[in-house]
Amino acid sequence: MKGERGPQGGYVLTRPASKITVAEVVTQIEGSISPAPCIKEDGVDCERKDRCTTLDMWMRIWKAVMDIMESTTIQDLLDDANSKGIIRIQDIEPEYII
């Protein structure tokens, strides 16, 4: 993705929508989407992790969300919107702006 600032700014996809996952977009724009501050992409960063009663739950939630976002492409979202009549893909130029 390539970002552009300003009133007409946004993000331009630099690859086909079918090759870009939602996870890539969200993490590029938002950074980590961890449901708890101690959960990092490379593991858990918490001195109390051995005694934390909710850590396993937060890890399962984070993994489920990431699995869904990693298996969903921007094209999937466009196709879904098209099937619901929200947008018509044939009306969209090849360059997508988010």
C-alpha cells in the first residue's frame, strides 16, 4: 500500500485486491490489533503470564481474529459488497483507494 496525505489522500493498493489480505491492510494502518497489551506478534510480553487467568482466552481471541483477517482478501470484501448490491465491481477502476 502507498499512503497519500491530504484532503484527497488515502491508501492506494500496490498489488491486485485478490493478493492483499485484510490483515495486511489493518496492520499497516493500525499496527498491532492485539486484544491485550501483553500479547505481541512474537509471543507474550508479561512477567505475570504464568499466573494470568485470562491470557489463554485473549490468545485464542487474537488467533481467531488473525486467522479470519489473513484468509480474507480485499477482493473478497469487494465481491461480497457486489453481491449485496453495495457496489458494482464493473463500476470500479482497477486502482482501489481505501
